[in-house]
Amino acid sequence: MTNFKTFAISAMACVFLFSCQDSEDVENEISQDVENEIINKFIKLGVNPAGITPYTKNLPDGTSEKGWLAHDIFLSEEDINNMSDLPLKSDDATIKLFRSFELVNVPNSGQRTITIRGVNLDNRLQIGLQRAVDNYNQLGLGFIMALSFGNTTANSEIVVFASNNPGNGAVAGFPRNGNPHNSIEIFRDVSANNTLGSIEHLMTHELGHCFGLRHSDLRTRSSCPPNLQGDEQASADGIALGAVFIPGTDPDGNSQTSVMRACFGNETGNFFNQDIVGLRAIY
């Protein structure tokens, strides 16, 4: 998720819009030598491969992970090889808020504790992350997040770290093998350029991806500036692969009333009602 400055500047204010990919990143078109199986895997996962870029995620423990970036969703080479494909068709009668095909395993009763470690985060980023974790923990889901801060990644299932990559957004991914995505990269300019409410919103949004939520307006990305709009869903032979839909939430695939909409501006950081309904339906 990246900040997009629309520069609709009046005498009163400047509006900032956030999305999952910075406009600078959009310029890095996918190279022509990308093998067809990479594109086909994105399609089978229900993610539109248009505009995907090679991306290396440099983790704070000194390791790195190579893969591909589509909007703010990162798929590693391991994901490309091993993640389960979506079914070829979705039930149009139950089109709702979207989740990925893979989710985090939780017990039938009680709660699974997910350890989260904030690494190299300044005070504002720490506050935003703590508020985001509180957003989830107050819902009584099948998991609870245990958050700590420091300069190492030890004993953590999700590492939330500040990187030196320029930009005003973040990168996350989908669950793997029943576990949440292992990291959220926060770009360099997030802390300085945003209110605490917007930082909380960004953290809540990216944690949502780690637990399998997709964008609520992925059919249109109409929450974004015109140059970033379009269908995030992949399709093959005219069949929209889409995503798995969550009963009880917005039915049109173009929802603006969700923390998971693709782009956003000055925010409170709080969940909308359909976010709560959707999370409780799947966890």
C-alpha cells in the first residue's frame, strides 16, 4: 500500500491517497523475458498479472526473498511454486468481501496466538502498529496477536519492519501453509507523511492481507486515482477467477466501506462494519 499524492490542492488542503503500489513502481513494467508460468500462476491465484514487477524483499535479519509484486501483494518464488490455485469459477450469487484461497489455521475453540515483531520502527510507526493489532484483538477471533518491538526478528511469525525503500506505503502477502504471511515492509516516508490514523489504517490493511483479505474493490480499484484503476482479478478464457467471497459483506466487488479498499486518504484507522462481519465469518 503506497501513498499517492493526487495534488488536488486547494487553498485549504492537499489530499493524499494511498494504494498498494507507488506510481514510481508502476513505471517498472514487467520484463519481456518473464516466463509464462509466472504469469499463469498469478492468473491461477486470481491475481491480475498486468504490471507485475520483479521484487526483492530485504528483511531486517539480513536475509532476502525474491519474487514478484502486484500492487501491494508480494508473491515469493516459493509462493509461485507451492501456493494452491483458486477454483476456476466463483459463485456469483455469493459475491462478497474478498479473501484469498489460503487462510491461517485457527483452532475450533480457543485462540491461536500469532507473534508479531515490530523491527526498526520509530515511535509513530509503533503506535500505528499497536493500534492495528488492537483492532483485531478486540474482535474475539480465532487468533490473537502478541506484539513486541525490537531490532531482531527472533521468535516472530510476522515481522513488521521499516525499510529504506522510498515511498509512502507498504508491501505484504497472503498466508502460506496455514500460517500468516511472514512480513510487512513499511516504506521510508510513511512515518513522516501521514497522520497516526492513516498509519494505523495502513498497518490494519496490510495485516489483513497477511491473514488472507484481498481488496474490497478489486473489481474496479475505484478508490484509486484514474491511472491506477482497473480490475485486479485475473481471467482466463473470459472466466473471472476473482477470489473467494465472504458471506454477509458488500455484494458488488466495488466496496468503498472497508479498510481493505485499494486506495484511501486521511483515515481514522478503524474497521468498518463489513470488515468485522467478514473477519468473524472466516475466523
